[in-house]
Amino acid sequence: MGKAKLSFFGLGYVGTVYSAGFASKGFKVTGFDTDKDKLKMLDKGAPPIHEPGLEELMRECKAKGTLRITDNPDDAVSNSDITFITVGTPSKEDGSIDLKHVVEASNTIGGALKGKGAWHLIVVKSTVTPGTTEKIVRRTVEKASGKKTPEDYGLAVNPEFLREGSAIEDFMKPDRIIIGANDEKSRKMLEEIYSEFDCPKILTNPKTAELIKYVNNAFLAMKVSFINMIANLCQEIPGCDVDVVARGIGLDRRIGEQFLRAGAGWGGSCLPKDLKALKNFSRKIGVNLPLIEATLKINDKQPLTMIKLTKKKIGNLKNRRVAVLGLSFKPDTDDMREAVSIKIVNKLIDEGAEVTVYDPAAMKNAKKIFQEKVIYAPSTIECLKDAECALIVTEWSEFKELTPEDFIEHMKNPVVIDGRRIFNPETYASKLEFEAIGLRAE
Ligand code: NAD
């Protein structure tokens, strides 16, 4: 039997990377999305998102003829054996998971399955709370298709762990693959398409697979909030530096060095919404998760530490020009969903500051958020010009290359607040006014 044919419903970060990734491995892939503008871009071979290596990968697949984009969901389902649901699962106002896209996609796939004779596998890759696949997805697909699982179609969960900014590498070399399925045929089919991925595979039921994704993100967020809490402690002890503390504990193999970088807080498209969804889901079933609640609370306040340090250095912010370097929630992405820069910039504006911003990739997205409220600089240096204080909010590599002299030469008043610990504190503090998260000079 040849390789299974795949389709993806939802061509955002996960769907685009996976479509191109599998297509590059010789699978015939069809991608579908409800966003017509995205489809037009993708059809031309242009990824709708900034992700290193993605454009080249898409070009390669186009040349091979393995990746096809369609605006017709029936075409995507009828020309594939497996459909992955990769739509977004945002938060509702109360923090609970909003399943509207998952339901809509399940309904469309179910409708398309109605006219299909062959058995078909549906895989939920979107992050969903435990029980969603077996209850909501199943009910919706069965209502729309008139079919029953596992006789007529299969249902499985295959959560995703890729990191924006290194998504292709994460697709090619995952740490592990989680396959949640109740029936043998679905499980085998997924095992088969992942057979050339050399990593541990955890075979479990759909609910456990769904839960693993949330617990994974909760643990990562907790680790960062933990070190941010310690950073705030270090800031009050003269001579203490959280970076040294983090290294001191990170070398303990039971702890590990990753996700121990103190900073202005965590954001992004996943951690905030997933922690809120887990908290909300658990409450509904009568379980409190105090560590998760503390993790969220610490993170809520952390961006404001940047304002505190700014005021410590330059005092009242009214009519003072402040440069914000970095807006995306992390480097190498243009994604600004729940980026801490939003809280920081808005607070600076509230305090009356004149804010200039620059990000190597996220300016287009930033304009949608801040509109006319800030000055958009075309480069790092332009952003610094005439500023009285510069805040490092995202650790883009081009900011790491800056020297104290760059700040001294271009700013009205060279004051730097390092919110991502990218600069050597000794070098900087000896040449200009410098503060950093988790650091208190003697
Ligand atoms: P995204 O918002 O970038 O993309 C979702 C896409 O789905 C959009 O293009 C949207 O137009 C499309 N869509 C919405 N409704 C649709 C429908 N009915 N049919 C077809 N397409 C539809 O989302 P994303 O960041 O790729 O995340 C997708 C899922 O994967 C989420 O559940 C997320 O939590 C999870 N996830 C994301 C990441 C990440 O780094 N972005 C990592 C792991 C897991």
C-alpha cells in the first residue's frame, strides 16, 4: 500500500507547517482553509505567516507537485484518506475554550464524508480539552455524515507541540508523538504515517492525548513563571542576578536549563489560552489547580515590571519618548497573539509616554493592534533616535548585536531596560544607565 493521502482543515501555523512538512516527505497533501485571502497566498506558494524555512519548503513541495491548496472542502476530503483538524481553538471571554472552529470544521468534514464511500480517518490536532473529540467532534461528524465510528470512519487525537520560530525543525524532529485512538485501525494508520519519524511514540486513548498537551504547556509556563517570581526576588536583593541563579539550578539535571530564562513574561498563541482553558475545564469538573492559577497571576503582572524599572530610571513618563524594541511574543515569528509587548506599550501610553516601536517581523500585525497610538520606526536605530529610554521586549538576534555605543550615539538619553536579559550587565552598566529583569546592582 502506498502512502496515505492527507488533508488539513485550517492552514495557520500548524496546518501550513504540517501540510508542507508531510508534502516534503512525499505524501500527497491537500490543504483547505475558510480564509480565502490565505488560500490565495498559499496557492502562489507564499506562506501567510513568518516562519524560517517555510517558504523554501513550500516551493520544494510545489515543484514536486505534492502540495495542493483547495477552497473546496469536499475535494479535500474525497481526495484524502486522513483529514487533520488544525483550526484555531481560542479562548472565550471567561477563559474557557471556544470550540466554534472545531465544530464548524467537524460539520464540514462530516458533510463531505456523507458522499464518500471509503473509510476515512479524522485526526484532531488542534488543542482541545479532554473529551472534546469523543463527544463534540464525534457528535458533529455523525450528525452531518450519518456515519458511525469506528465502522464507517476513524477518530483520533494527535496533539501538536511545535514551537513557532523553529516549527519546521520541530516537525522534522519531534521529541515524541502522541497518538490517542480507541480503535486499532485509526491507531495503525497514524503510526504508519509517522513511521519514519525516529522518536518515542505514546499510544493512548483520545482523552489522555488531549490532556497531555495541556499539562505540557502548563508545566512550561509554570517553569517560566517560577523563575520570573525569583527574578522579582533578586531585584530586591543587592548583588543578586537571576541569570546566575537560573544557571545554578538549571545544571541540576532534575531541573534542566530550558524555560528558566527570566523576562518580561510569556505570551503567544498557546500558553495563555491553554492555561486558561485548563483552569476553566478543571473548575467545571470540581478540581482546583492552584499552581496553574499562581502561574497565570505571576504572568499577568510580570510585564508591568518593565514599567516599574523604566520609572525607576527616568521618573514620570508623561511626554517622554520611550523606544520599544521587539513586539512579537518571541523572536523569529510575526505572531503577536497575547504578546507581552501589548501590555507594556499600552501601559506606557496610559502613563503619557510617546512610544516608538520596532520589530523585525511583526510591524504589520502591530499596526492592527496599536493603530495610530504609537510611532512605527523602520529600523532599530530609527526607533532609538531621540528616545529617553529603550526597552528590550523581544530577544531578536539583531537586538543582541547592538552595543552600548549604539544606544549612546542615537538616544537623547541612553537608558536601557533589558526585559529579556540579552545584554552583559557589567558592560552595559559601566557605559550607560542600565536595568534588567531579575538584577540588582550592589
Ligand atoms: P491559526 O489561528 O494560526 O490558524 C487556524 C486556521 O484555521 C486559520 O487559518 C483559520 O482561517 C482556519 N479555520 C478556521 N475555521 C476553519 C474551518 N472551519 N475550516 C477550515 N479552516 C478553518 O492557529 P494555529 O496557531 O495554527 O493553531 C491551530 C491549533 O493548534 C490550535 O488549537 C493551537 O492551540 C494548536 N497549536 C498551535 C501551536 C502554535 O505554535 N501555533 C503549537 C501547538 C499547537
